[in-house]
Amino acid sequence: MEKGAVVWLKSGGPAMTVKVDISRNEWVCTWFTPQSEVREHTFFADQLTDKDPNSYLSSFDDFDELEDDDDIDDSILRKN
């Protein structure tokens, strides 16, 4: 990862921007809270990912894995 890269915690959360590369294993990241406040914290490399874990499709390395709509259970999208 490099300065300016957009990253997320692997566990989810808001998009963050890499501000400073402290070492090969630590980065300072900044992000906005829902109240538009800027936050900053140091994270270890193994805590971060460049794929949005909040997105269903980000879990697929290759979108071809979704060959057709039958692969997705859209019943959860319907209102009861």
C-alpha cells in the first residue's frame, strides 16, 4: 500500500486513506465519521485490505464466478 491508497479494515467499516507509511508493517490512515469529523489511527498491515469488505461482491476475486442470477439468492431482497 502506498500514500493516498484507499483501504478498509478487513472487519469492515468506512473507507480510509493511507496518510503515512510508518514502516513496512504500519500505516497511519484517516477517515470521516458519519458526523463529518476527521479521524486518524495507526494500523498494522494485516488489519487492512484494498477490497471493500462491506460490499457483497468484493468477496469474489473473479466476477465470472457469478455466472447467472441463479447463483444469488435474491429472496432476501424481497419484502415479506
